[in-house]
Amino acid sequence: MADVTEAPPREAAPPSISARDTRLASWRSFLVAHSVVARRLDDELQAETGLSLFEYSALLQLAEADGRRKRMSELADGILLTRSGVTRLVDRLERDGLVERSPCSSDGRGAEAVLTDEGLKRLRSASRVHLRGIDRYYLARVSPEDQEVVGRAMDRITEGVRETG
């Protein structure tokens, strides 16, 4: 019989992570690069087209979807917004005549956002600004070989996270 005065075994302490931990250097670089590039793209899009990067991303997703329509929940997942965030975003786009809401064609309980002709026209105009920014802030700084490596790495990360639920 064990002595009840014995302390329970200790779990191993997590390894300490210093500010200069090399395991996190790549991660921090990715986060900072994403942040500064996204902020710059957003600033340029808003200044030149009146669209935010989130609005542009929503219009782009709809343009690429079958029938230029997508369920609101799928749209939220694709632009990394909460469901309430995408509702507010679609409200603004609808008010500007760029999208319409429609009952879901496969499930009457859901709603879909549908890209209007005006929305497609605005997207095409804004895409010049967006692509110019991508050229300037990403493609001009990363070799084609490294672009392939980055793309494969991001795809593997995305697949791995989705597989774990």
C-alpha cells in the first residue's frame, strides 16, 4: 500500500521557449510577412477601389464558385471570418449592389450569397490593384522555385489541420 503522504509524480515541465528559439523563427517570419503584406494590400485596395481585402476576397470566391454563388458558411470559412462577420460583410456588399442573398438551392434553410453583374465588374477592376500588389510584395521577392516550396508547404499544413478536425 502506498504511503498517502507521498507527493504525486510530477509531470515533465514544458520546454522553455525563448524569444530567440529557432523553432519559432520561421513561424514568426510567416506571421509578420502575412500581416504586413495583407495590410498593404488592404490599404491599396481601399484607397484605389473602395473595397477592403475581405470584401475583395468574398467577391473573388463568389466569382470562382459554380453559378457565382456560395453558402454563407462556406464563404465565412474561405475568408477566415466568423459567421456573424461574414453576415455583416455580405450586408455591406449587398447594400452596394455587389451581391444578392438567395435561399440555398440545395437546402431551403440556408442562405447563399450570389455575385451580381455589378459585383463581377467591380471585382475585375479591383483585381488589377490586387494583382499589382501581389507582384510587388510577393512575386518580385520570392523566386519561382521558392514559390513552389512555399505553396507545397502551405498546402501540407492546410491538409494536416483539416485532417485532424
